[in-house]
Amino acid sequence: MTPTVVGPVTPARRQTGVVLVLVGGLLGAGVPVGVLWWLVAPTVVCTTVEGSCPYESFEGGRFFIAEGLFAVLAAASGVLAALLVRRWTREIGWPVVVALAVGGALASLAAWRVGVWLGPDDPTGLTTATGVLAEQPLRLHADGLLLVWSIASVLVALLTLLADADAAADADAGADADADVGADVAGSRAPEPLDPAELAAWVQHAEARTQGQERSTK
């Protein structure tokens, strides 16, 4: 049996693996977020009219609360995902930003469908009576809420990219300054040593001058 030769892990292959793992992990993270949304969202009740639930019979405020809670959970999850990815990969490139956007959208879809699946069924058509209180399923009337997770993740990732770029620029500026200082030190000339003959002549001249002053004093 011929052994399989595995090539070296190149940066491109590593980044592709990070992107795939990231998208899959975000998709899986949408499931517990959907369960949490179902647990904290208020129950919306309507009063049936001949088996249907007209809009005016809804407890409208609870609809907005449920959608707001979904937006809050999605935004918090997006920020947390971006921070964890930054800690895991140590650096965020554009492929990772795209993976955060795509994975966040898939995670939002998963959370929404899990919450709807766990919630009550649509009562429309289950009864023909009037005046019956019926629970409504979890719904998102604003489809844009499905993008909150992606937007939050991408914003945090972009801020991280900018911070890393500034830190790299500061590091390069510091390295250039150190290099300039080193070049100045290396380029400065050390003082030349005195010639022994010149030094001896200077000493003799100083001694002769001293003797002359002593004679003039006497």
C-alpha cells in the first residue's frame, strides 16, 4: 500500500480551512441563539375572528419586542463572533471578513428558523370560532433583521483591521527611527589619537614655559 503524501500547509490552504471552519461554526452557533430567542421572546396572543387572526386583534407591542430581542441577540452574537475569531486567528484578513458576513447571515437564518420551529404553530385555519385566544408563532416582519449579525461582525472586523494597520505603521516608524539613530552613531567619526611626537613636543614646550615663569619670579 502506497502511503499518501501530504503536502505542506501553505498560507492559502490554511486560510481556506479557517474560512470553512468559521462559516460552519457560525451556522452551528445560530441554533442556540434561536433557542435563546424562543425562551426570552414574549408570547403574542390574538383573538380569532371566524378562524383567522386579523391584525387589529394582535398584541402589537409584543411583536416589536420579539423582533427587538432578535436584533439584540444577533448583534451581540456578531460582536462576540468577531472578537473570538480575532483571538483565534491572531489576524483578520479580507477572506475572514467575508466569512464573517456569510456565516453571520446563515447563523441568523438558522436562529430564525429554530425559533419559529420551537414556537407555537400558526392558528389560522385550526378553528372556525370567533373570540378564541390563540398564540402566534415567532415572526420577523422586518427581513433586514437577518443582516444584523453580519453587520455587527463586519464592523468589528473592520475596526480590528484598522487598529492592526495603525499598530503596524507605528512599528515601522519606530524601526525606521531606530535605524536612523544607528546610522548616525555608526557614521560619526571617533577622535583621532594624538601623534606621540606631537605629544612629546607639547610636553617639552609646557615644561620650558613653566621654567621661564619660575626664573622671572626669582
